Amino acid sequence: MPDYRRARHPGGTYFFTLTLLRRRYNDLLTRYIGRLREAVRQVRRAHPFDIHGWVV
């Protein structure tokens, strides 16, 4: 795993990306979009943040 540097700045903007192992013909994210949304809701309750854009 890469050794990412975590810059923590109040009010900072961060970019998050995710990639699946098999990209072609994989509908995993769209089939389980409800679970992804719920996971984000749970994390936001514990660690509030804003999402300015979301693409699946």
C-alpha cells in the first residue's frame, strides 16, 4: 500500500476516488448503490463532511 501523506486542514477540500478490480461490464456499484449511500451516511454521522460532487 502506498505511503500517502495526510494533510489535515480545517475546511480543506479533498478528492476521493475508487476503482474496481474488474472495470468492464461490472455493475457492482450500481447494483449496491444503496449500500454505498448508507455507508457514507454512517461515516458522515461520526465525521461530518460535505460532498460537492459524486459520480458512479
